[in-house]
Amino acid sequence: MTTLEKTVAIETTALAQLDKEGRLLNAVLKAPTTKPGRFGFRGDIALKFQTQVADEKRPPDFSIEQVLTIVNDGEPTIPVLVGYIHSLAYLETAAEVLKGLLKPDGSYFMFCNNIDLLAKYRIKMGDVTFYVLPCDESTVWKEMMDLLSIDKNDIKKLDTAGKLDYVLDAAVKFSESYEVIAYADALAKMEPVKNRNENRPV
């Protein structure tokens, strides 16, 4: 691969705005991927910031966590994004923060802690549709591998960026006709948010 192909910068992608707002946190990957003109991000997208006191850096109130996304150089929208929200009630804030960056024909997956473990919905927020899926004691990465029927041996020789390309290229092709449910109806069905620290050793 020539260095020319690797020079895509975040500033010329749809992630530029989120980066400028300081929302891209805890990055495992924030760099060009193995595909020319493509930039990848694995980390968290802060949704609601805490009030900062002086120069004190505080973690966000809540974020889209374990985000997997790729963007293309010069394109204004994010074609595919996967993430985890601790409560379905955060989906509205996520849609607001990402407003204008998502497109009607994009592939967007939101895993959620407080919906029925058998639930699989499609929820429309404006003109953008999210697949909404349960995730309790697992990770977004593992859930996506299962959802897309990807064997970990298929990608074990790839680096972090290559693995992201492989999984998200498969995610773009994913098409399941899960029940379309109104956001208000989904909220009415959601369960209490689990305390993440409940079973952790002190």
C-alpha cells in the first residue's frame, strides 16, 4: 500500500465535527484503515457532557460506548455505525448529536442494556433507521460477530483496522426485517437500567 492511500485525515471526514466537539473518547483505533480513503474509529462518542469546573476534565454523563464506525474521505455522512447505549432512553440524544451525520440508507446498530433480551427492533428517528438489539454481559464486537455470522478465525490474522473494515463491510450488507416500532412504544417497554457495578468485586 502506498503512503498516498493512507493520508486520509479525520478533518476531511464526517467525524470531523464530533472530533472538534471533543466527543471522540477512549479510542482503540482512530486512524486510516486498510481501505484507501477510509478512516476508522473504535471508542466512545460522548453524548452528554458533565459541567466542567475550571480545568477539571470530567467523564461524560453518558456516551455511545464501544463504537465501531468507518467514514470515507470527503463524504459528509457516516455510512455505518455500531455502538452500545446503557439505556434506550439515550437513543434520542444519540440521534440529536449525530443529526446531519447519518443518512436514510445508512446501516446503524444500537445495542442496549435495558430491553428484553429477545427483542430486536428497527426504530426510526427522523429519516434514519436504527437496528436496536439487546446486549447484557457481552461486548458490541462479539455481538456483531455473532449477528453477521463471522468466524473469528476469518479475521484473526488482520490488524485492528483490517478487522474493523471486515466487520463493517459485512454490516453494510446486513438487512433484516425486524419489527419496526415507534420510539415511544419501545420506551414504554424498556426495562429498568441495570447497575453496572452491582456484581463487581469492590
